[in-house]
Amino acid sequence: MLAQEVIRLKRDGGVLSAAQIEDFVAGLVDHRWSEGQAAAMAMAIFLRGLSPDETVALTRAMTHSGEVLAWPAADWHGPVLDKHSTGGVGDKVSLMLAPILAACGAIVPMISGRGLGHTGGTLDKFDSIPGYQTAPNLDTLRQALRAAGCAIIGQTAELAPADRRLYAIRDVTATVESIPLITASILSKKLAAGLQGLVMDVKCGNGAFADTPEMALALARSIVRVATGAGLPTRALVTDMNQVLGHAAGNALEVLEAVQFLRGEHQAPRLLQVTRLLCAEALQIGALAVDEGAALARVDAALSSGAALERFAKMVAALGGPADFCERPQHYLAAAPVQCAVPAPRAGWVQSKATRDIGLAVVELGGGRRMASDRIDHRVGFHQVVSIGQHVEHGQPLAMVHAASNDAAAAASAMLQRCIRIVDAAPAALPLIVARITEGDLS
């Protein structure tokens, strides 16, 4: 069928048949659909939306555009679990969650993505580790899972290849914030990975794609509904993204924060809370804990005993990274040549942040992409970022900026100062968990 006619139908608000959706997905894989046609289709879907049936059809077609993994119980002892975030600024939860779940007895083949728009990508963070393979073949993936119980990788050539191409197109065509496209993108990778349970972290706020509670709840329900319909038990937490999660935003800086978190050295309270709760949901889905209390106890034990750190170290080594990475992360993570404090313009309390703009500041530093072909500077970003509710004195650092040049550092510093509002009175605390969605909440 003609690509332009399928585009025209959706552009004009029509309903696509399963066959038309399958043709679009096949065209992504074999390149019968050009970049322009794929971009036009993405925009048509963004503007006109997809029905639930269309979203299911798109998810299934993208799932089966490549190989679908299987994990026979006779060969793999433990439930196959995963977590996915819709993206935020400073969101490095996956880096801790995967090894925590592995330390608790789960198998975690985590298929992650690269940065989209103002948000950081998990794979971009791992690219800052020398030698780490984010795109291994399936044999290497299985070897890493046997060694560490977890493997955080990207879409291999075999898994959901249609999504890999569409994902890159969405990033540079302003079509990221589409609930059907987000749902199909996430779940096609997860279903192709052969999961037995999934927990979603749907971000909500001025640093998230879903900037309102209404959109975040709609996205959470869409994912839980489609996943459940596809036979994948799924729960979702809607969590706050009105400020940087943790203290760092930038690829290598976030990897360092994650290692320090697993070592028990620095655990930002909100980052610790959301990590613990998402782990607890996954452990309950996988029947590795009978209730939230038991699940949280297992999470805390995995962290305090060093078992989660050990799993992370084994994963890095199994996927080509340094065997002693967790002992000497700063030896391996490249440092930016310019590092300077961003001074507070006045004394007072941090009331709010323009979190999306902070993410864009990282992109401007070179830590993200303007075009799909852009190379990332993994060294740059911010760390020691102040939190909402924190009191600062005049001239006290709001953050440390890491940049490739003095000019870039100055521009980023000025942008960060504009992003952080300081007032005279302490603001009310922001709730971290906005909502929890399960299959039972959809009826």
C-alpha cells in the first residue's frame, strides 16, 4: 500500500487498520518508508492520536518487528522483571534498580533508550563507561544475565528494530509527547524482552513529558491497559518531576552518583524513596515478596549488604567495562575541563525549578542531542544541584557546572540561575508519589 495514503488517512483523523499499521512498521524496518514519510506519520499520530485498538496493533507490530526473547523456567531461576521511566532530568533510577532486583532474585533484561528532547537517556549514561557495550548481541546479553542477573542495554539489531528507528525520528521532530507513541515504544521493547512483570515510573511535572497530572494519569493507564492486555502484569507509579531527581544531571555525573548511591555514600532522599518504592512494586509483581513491607526490607538488605553494588559491578564487567569500575569510578569517567560553581543571586529558600529548562541547559552544554546524529559530550552537566525547600545564602553554589569551555560554563550558569526561583519563605514540600495505577484501577 502507498505510504502517502496511509499518512493521509491518519492526517485527516481516520482510523488505521491493523494491516495499515503493520505496513507502516514493516516499512520502518526495511526502509520502504523514507525518513520524511516516517516523520510525517509520527506527526499525524501526534496530532490525531490513536484509538486503543490502534495502539495495541502498533505495539504488537513493533514487538514482532524483530526477535521476541524467551526465558524458560528450566534455564532461568527467578522471575523476569523490569522497570521503565518515561524520562526526566537527573533520573538515574534504573542504574540502581536493576542490580537491586537482581540481588533479590530477579532476572532483569532491561532494554533502555537514549535521551529524548530535554531528558537524559540511560544508554547515554552507560556510554560514559569505557568499554561498556550498550548494544551487545543476544549471546552476550544472556552471558551478562547469567553473571550478574541484570543487563542494561539498548535495542539490539534483533529486538524491536521498528521502534529503534521511530524513536530516533520522534526525538528530532517534536513528536515525543504522544501517549500512543510512548505506550507502543515502551511496551514493544518490554514485550520483545520476554518480561514476566513490569513496573512503570510515569514522571509528572515541569521536567516531564507529561507536565500535568491529567496527562501523566492518562499515560499510566494507557501503559497498564495495553500491557495487561498483552499478558504482561504491570503496575505504574506516577512520580514528581518538578525538580532534578538526585543531585546530578549529565551522563557521567549521574553514573558517579549511582555508584555512590549503591556504595551507601550519598543517597538523595527523593531518589532513595522512588527507587525503593519502584523496586518494591516489582518484587511483589514477581512474587519475590508478599507485601510492600517485606519487599522494602529486601531492597534495604540488598543495598546495605553490598549485594546490589556487586551485581552492578558484575554487569559492567560482563558487558565489557572495567572490572574495578565500582572501586574507581572517577578514574574511568572522563571529567570536564571546566568546573565552576553557580552562585545564588540572593539568599532565601529554593521555591521552584524550571526543570525542563535545566535539562535543555545540559543539552546546550553538549550532554544531549539536537539532531539524531549528534555526538554527546558525556562529561558535561550539573552536580550538587540544590533541592526545592533548601535554604541558600547569597553566593552559595546552586550547583557545580561541568563544561567543555569557559564560555559554555558561563552560559549554562546564567541559564541555571534563571531556572531556580528563590523566595523569602520556605515552600511546602512536594509529594513524590502522585498516584499508583494497577490493573484493578482500570475498571
